[in-house]
Amino acid sequence: MLLAACAGGSDGSVSSAAPSPSEAAGTHHHGTGAPARRVPLRDGEQRLTVTMPEPYTPSAPNGTGTDDYRCFLLDPALQDDMFVTGTDVLPGNPGVVHHVILFRVPPVQVAQARRLDEEADGEGWTCFGGTGLGVGAELDDAPWLGGWAPGGHESVLRSGYGVPLAAGSQIIMQVHYNLLAGTDPDESATRLRVADGSADLQPVTTMLLPAPVELPCRPGHDEGPLCDRDAALADVKERFGEEAGSTADWLHLLCPASVTGPVQSCTQTVHRPLTIIGAAGHMHLLGRSISIEVNPDTPRAKTILDIDVWDIDNQCARPITPVRLEEGDQVRVTCEHSQELRDLLPAFDGQPERYVVWGEGTTDEMCLGILQVAG
């Protein structure tokens, strides 16, 4: 996956120094800036822009909640195999776009994706928790092509790397709309940077590192009905559906050492040799800090991402000096959240106190590490 890059990329990566188009129109919550400059194309690259077929007006799909996850099928009309070497997500209505993920749809799944699109009312289809095409090996080799979150800029892989995209493939653009910011129509797009599939590039994939969130209500604020974990989990399932709402419990199977409290972590074992070339973290409004460490609790321990003051409006990826891992090595993500932030952030005005678990909404929470890996 091509993670939305921070300005001023390093270690051989390239990123735009000026604000992205989304920032020029106002970021996720606020801000303005000058129009973005495109990063110049390198030899063998060209640009390809794909846009939502029609504007979409977001709404709470289950009749409750303040979030809408919508998937849109985009056809880049690829006649030949290509490498994607850069992405620049262009939110059409950045005031309500919480984040965007681009998913690769291989030719064998295009018909299934078209059925989902045709069977749903309006543009696209509801897709809390995924695309609806099945999960497969989502963690070790997620079908993510690129992504954008507030603070992200055009992302361009360092020379010598690319994300494979086979001829006939299409793209699902999953957009998370924050309805607390409004329900005006959106028509987002993405600008791809592509190279020929025969180019001598190392394939890049995405590794996901989720951890549970188990954040009880604060003392003195724990009398509300949603301060009971079972009730809070039932509320998440009502808003996002049974499958997406069950992530909170599924993560305890993936991360059996997790505990209740503000700090959570999860350690995953690497199942094949790989090289990490970029890292990012994702949390929501109650996030305090996030870090990613390789081979923790060993003499070879190394921190590759350390965001000690989380800012939801600055979720860009950090390119890193490549780190080689072998089969059996481990990677750990650690997050800290705080219920006290409810008192400081306008998004929680009128929102009930709750036991916070993993959820898809802006006022729910996540703990997710994201790695760009080659090999």
C-alpha cells in the first residue's frame, strides 16, 4: 500500500512539500493552504486519475450513528499489467471525509464487486469493516493499494518499488464519512502514478498490525448504560453490523495478552522474510500516542514508529531506513488512549459516556499499525 506521506519525505522516498488538495480546501477539521504541487514524474511513469462515477450524499446507513462507510468501484481501464508507484487521494468534500482506503480488486473479483454495487441503492455500497469481498490474508498481505488520512500528502514510493496491479483489475475506494461534520455531497477521486508491469521493480504489499481497545468509563462518569462493556459492544454492532461490530472480541483472539486500560499492544509474528520500508499509525480522537517496534523484548529491538503526541489531523506515513525481518521475527504495535479527551473535543458534545472498544466511528476508537513491506 502507498501510505499518504508526510511532507518532506526522507530515506529515498518522495512526497509533496506543499499541502495536498484536501488541505487546500480545508483539512479534516480545519485549515487552509496553497494548492499542492505535483511531484515530478520519474522515467517510465505516467499519471492516471479515477473518480467516483457520481456524487454521493452520506448518511447513517443503519439509521443510527454518526458515520458512513461507503465503497465505490473505480475502473482504471488497465489493458496491461502495471505497477502503482504513487497515489494522491483527492477528497471532494474534505470537511466530511474522515479517511480513504484504496483496495486492489483483481480480475477474478471484479464481477463480485459489480454485483455489490448493482444491488445497493444509490452510488456504491455500505462497507463497514471491509469491502464485502472477503477477508483472505488481510493482515499479512492486505489488498490495500493506498490510503489517505488528514495530514497526508501525495505518496510516491522510493525508486525501485511498486505495488503490482494486474491488467483488468479495478479499484475500490472506501470512504469513511464523519457525519458530525455534515452531510453535504462528496465526489472524491485519486490520482495514480503508474509504471509498466515489466519494469524492474520490487513488489510492495501492506501488513496490518491491529490491537484491541478496551477503555472503561472514567470514575464519576460511569453510571451511563453504555459504560457496561456488553451494552457498548451491542451498540457498536447496531451501528456497524454484526461482522464489523465483532472486531472488538476477535482482536482478543489475535492478541491474547491484551488487558483492559488506556494502554494496549499486540505482537504479531512474521511468516516470511520481508523488508519494512514505511510505517504509519491510525487512531481516532481519544488517541494519545502510538508506536511500532520490531523484535521487542530482545537485544535486537528497534522502534520504527514513535508518535508520542497523537494528532488526528496529521496521520501521514513515515518513510524509514529499510528494516529486514526474517520468518519468526516479531512486530508490536502499542497505543495509548484517554477518556479525558472527551472533555476537550467538540465532537463529543452530546455524546454519551461509553466503554470504548474497537469501532468504525469517529467517536469510537482504533489502534492500527500499518507497514509498507517488500519481499
